[in-house]
Amino acid sequence: VLDYHQIGMVGAFAHEKPHNNVALEQFLPNGPFAQLPLNGPGSFGTAEFPNASAFVWADKTEIARRMLALDDAAFGRELRRRLGDHLGEIRPVGRRWSYPLSALHVSRWYDTRLALVGDAAHGVHPIAGQGLNLGFRDVAALAELVMEAWNGGEDPGSPALLARYQARRRPDTLMMLSGMHALERLFSNDIAPVRWARRLGIAAVDRMPGLKRAFARQAMGLGPGVTGLLAGQGLVPASAQ
């Protein structure tokens, strides 16, 4: 377990101007701040401000605790300090959730007829929002292996199958853990040369649409080499083939 000495804060807010289905993430020295558009029933909009977004805000533990203790009006002002004016006036709505941030992974992904997936097996820093995608990959890999076993007349809960599941998922997970940790270190480093290099890199990517699309697809778990369920292919039992 690697403790980042940060707290992640999650909640929703209503806002004056439409979000146009655009998400925003800022990489601040103390941690990332993201605004994620919400739509549809139960999206937290109000009569005064019908538009709504979620926020994911990571900050140093002591600062986050102070923010969480604020009333809605003061907390809303802190949100707007980070958001700027592009959404107009804002109002926090609903409950705020918080949790300590750490990176972790289990040494063993399975036991007797038991497999761990998602957050039960690993946790990554939310700086790039990859925790959910990792969980999807776990589920897809396990489902594909279970279907292969079923089609081959094998026991889908056998130690051999579960060991194959661990062997398939562990390398990708460790690579993602390392990548997210490196990103967190990069964007939390406020040394001037690192800050300048970071800005130049982001500006360069922003000017290359093809590279931006490639980064976006990779972030969605749709990078090169994706097959099976993650590529939209269904599971087919042998009886249906």
C-alpha cells in the first residue's frame, strides 16, 4: 500500500451555464480537480440552476478536511475558485463523499473458487480516472476465461483457471499502478523546469488531434490490441456456435 497523504472529495453541484457535455480536469500542485458533466433524471440540477456536474477533487489531507468542514456556501466558493467562470454561478447539492487516496494491489488474486476483481484486487490514484477501466478489464478477462472453460468442459472455478486469470491481469494492473503513480508525481512536482516541460508537453499534444484521440482511446481502455468483450465482441457458448 502506498499512501499519498491525500483525500479524494466527490460530490455534485448545480450551475448556471450549460456544460455542453464537456469534462474538465486541472492538475493542481496538491492533486487533480475534475468537473464531470451530469445529464438526465436525478442529475442534481435545481429550478434556479438546471445544469449539473460532479466534481472529483484530491487535495492534501489537512486541506481536504478543512474543505469538508465548510458549509455549502463556503464550499461552493472554493469550487468556483478552481472552476473559474465558465459555468457561471454554482450551488453544491447533495452529500459530499471523501476517502483517503492510496495505491495498492493484492499479492494473490484468487482463493478456493473465489476471484478478486476491481477495487477488491487493486486501487490506483484517480488522477486519470482509470480505476473503473481496470475493473472492467478484470471482469472481461474473468468472463472470457470462464466461458472458455465452459466450452471446453472444464471446471470454471478450478485453481488452474483462476491462476490463468491472475497471470492475465496482474501485469496490466502493475503497469497501470506504476503509470498513475508516475503521473501523480509529475503533476504534483512544482519545480520550475518540470512545470515548464509539463506545460510544453500538454500544449504539444493539444495541437495534434491524432495524438489526442489516441490518448483518449487509451484512457477509455480501447488502445491497440484490445480484443474480446472490451472490443464489443460477445461471449458465445459452445452450444450456440
